Amino acid sequence: MSFEKLSKKELVAVAEGFGVEASGTKADIITNLEAEGVTFELYTSLQGGGEVEAEKPVEAPAPAAKPAGDTLVLFKGKGSYSGHGAVWSAKNPFAVVTADAAKSLEARWPGVFRVATAEEAADYYG
């Protein structure tokens, strides 16, 4: 199966879930998803795990106390996901996680999560 089999309404929901531009025709939305590295396989793998969810207001969790010896990393994610004590969404794509959590996320979903800089976050949130 591929994105072409989804209805426009479903494509809009997928695009919004990954923080990708969701306007235009079905072809435009598919092009936008692909340009951001969102493949149908990635979508279905996250959907199957129940970790892609409809966009809803999310309160950022209070930062956990820094465990001794763990390095904290600013991490950017595509889409909606919560785990490792952090929450990512289209409106809040940045979160701080431990270096071990960052490695785990990068290994599990290559291309979805990456290390970000404080400047990127400042530019995004303006």
C-alpha cells in the first residue's frame, strides 16, 4: 500500500501528525511528505505501534531531574510521539532527552529523530 491509497482527509491527518504542510491536492501533500522524509513504511510502522496520534494540545512534562553522569541532548522529532520522558508534536518538535534515549530513538526510527541545536529551537519558537 502507499500514500496514494489514502483519502485526502487521511493524508491531511498524516501530514499534520508529522508537522508537514497539509494544503493543496493529494499529490501536493504526498510530495510534501516525501520531501520531509516521511515514507509510507515509516507512517505504517508508527501507526502499527500506536505511537502516531491525532494532534491535540499537549502539556510539556516537567523536566526530570538530571541523573548523575547522563548527558542531556536537545532532540528534534517529526510527528507526534511520547516516550523517554519527553513529548514531541507538530507544535512542539523539540525535547530534551538523555544521550542514551537519543541513541535509542535514532536507532529505532532513523530519519525521524535527530540532535538539534538550541539555536534551531529558538528560531522555531521565535
